[in-house]
Amino acid sequence: MNNFFSFPRASVGTPVAALLRRPTAEAAKAGSHARTWEPGIIFSMLLAGFAFSMSAHALEALVKVNPEQEQHIGIRTLKPEPIASVPLARAPARVSLPPQNEYIVSAAQAGLVSRVDAALGVKIVKGQVLARIQSPSLLTLQRGVLDAVTGFNLAKAKLNRDTTLLEEGIIARMRFQETESDYERYATGLKEAEQILAAAGVSEAGIETLKKTRTLDSFMNVVAPIDGVILERLATAGQRVDLLAPLFRVGKLDELWLEIDMPQERLKELRLGDRVLLENTPYTARITAIGQSVSAGSQSALVRGVIEGRPADIRPGQNVNVQISHASTDHLLRLPIAALVNHEGKTYVFVRANGGFAAKPVAVASTEERHVVIHEGLQGDEQVVTQGVAALKASWTGIGSDE
């Protein structure tokens, strides 16, 4: 048998370059019947061996598990959840009302609170009576309206009379103009008295009733200015209140804001429109404003967001924890943090494959409290192991060892 497939022999430690340069002793003895190994042939065989070695190593990524073993280990899998944003930070926040949706109902006149009809937290409608106040100063305002009505009626009668006399040529035009001027002055005075009484909290219907009946009433109603909810009750029956003393704080709950305390070193990561998740609730918000000043004590800045929708179980003044995330166009997947495997400085997950489970390297974009976000290594349709990971890792690292 010839030596056509014989390998050049060398002692341990012989450099590969030396084998490429010199013919072997066997080749010299064989003469024309033996072939020396050309450097190109040897290099090709080395590459083939290296490729075979890499292929054998790749096969070790599969942990063979049959259905009985899978059930015994308690392996559970799930499909990764696709997401469109990357979590940035967690922070405390407070629920608040927009300024345009919050109102203070105050006493239009000083007096005694005789009755309170609205309790804390109840829903109210515009015009609903919230309380009743007895005010002696209200009598003065009502008398002013009645006096103005009397003067106006007299001026109106004089104007009608002088109009007839002017048409008949009995009086001069100058006298008619004086009468007309008095009428306009009394009409303006009546409007002024009515406006003052309206500002004191008397409705337009109440003013008309006063003008018809000419009956004074020292009691006035405190009514709701909007449809909303009683957020705070500051009045108690029997309490004496001053002019413009606050009695109730009411608010419209059709829009709620979040006031987030964000550490100043994280502000540069935020963008307007970033998504905010209220923890332990299904509700989200969008960032609409990022504060430009930092609190000297806490070194945090105010970040404001608008809660989406009309949450029924979120209330103004409530403290919540929020998770802020940044919108991304990358392919992002969320997995339970228990699915990760760390080995030799790299991160892997086990996915279901033919005959068992394969270890796939992944790249982590961010880590949450109980989840991680993956941006490389998975397509999204895999079944990823979330329970029984420790047993698979032990088997996997044992197969990959030199034992």
C-alpha cells in the first residue's frame, strides 16, 4: 500500500510552519511513489478540521430532553411578548388635576353656615345646592335692588309722560332731554344693583322673584359651579365665615395629570411623548412637560404626564409608582427575568428545538423588576423556557465541559 494518504510526522511542539516548509523522511524514502504534502493542501485540511470542531461545538448547544424528562423537571415555556418601548426608569408620582378643572367655592357674603348639603367625595352637577348661608349683608344688597327698581319705575313714568307732552308741543325739548337723562341713569343704577346681587350668589331667577314679590330674604344658597366631585369640604354647619372664605374644593375628573419626581441625572433620557405605566394598574400616561428646574433638597425635577382615558379608580392626590419607557422602532421582546442564563460572560435563553432545548445567545436592552427586554437573538415566535432553567443549564454546561 502506498503512502499517498500518509500524514507528515513531527515531534510534539513542531511548528505548523515547519511542516509546511520541509518534506518528510517518509516522502524522501518513497521516491517517485510518494507525494509530498503541499502547503496549500495542509492549510485546507487544517481549515476543514477547524470547521468540524466548530460544528461539533455548536451541536453541544442542544440539551436533549424527552417528554418524560421534561415533565419530571417541570419545564414551562412561553412565547416572548413583543413591545414597542424600552423601559427607562421607575419613579414616584402623584395624581393631580389640571388647573382649569379645579375650582374653589367660596362664600359670596359673610354670614353663618346654616346647612351643608354636600359630603366629601360625592358627585355633583352644575347648579346643585352645596350649602346655605344666612347673611345680614345680603339684606342690604336686596334693599339696594328694590330701591333701584323704585327709582327706575318712577323715571320710566316721567319719560312716558314727557314724551307725550313733547309730541303735543306743551314742553320744550330741553326738559324732555333732562327727563330722558334721568331715566338712563336710573336704568344703569338698576343694572348695577342686580349685578352686585348676582355676584353675591343670588341667581337670576331669584332676583326676578325679589323684584316681583319685594320680599327680603337673608338666606342664600351656595351652588356648584361645574359638574364634578367634592374634593374637599371646608365648611361646617354653624360656622361663621367671612367674605370669600373657601367652603368647598371641587374638580372635574375627565382629565387627570401625573406629577413625577424624576432624578435630575435621568432627565436627559426622557422625551416628550414617552409612555408612562402606572404600576399595579392597567392605566398609562404620556409625558407632556419636562421641568426646567431642580429641587435643591431632593435633586429631582417635575415631569408631568396626562393619564389616558378616564380611570375610575385613580383619584387626585393619590401617590403611585410609575415605569417610564421610551418608544423604539427596534425589534423588542419582553421575557420573565427567570428565563435568562448567564454563562462565561454571555447571556442565553433556552428555546424549544427538535429533540430538546437549544441555548441561544441574546442581547438585553433593559432590565425591569421582574422582566427583561431582549433586542437581539430571538425572532419572537420561539417557545422560551421560563421554568426549569436551572436544570437545563446544569445539563448544558456539563455537556460543554471537558469531562
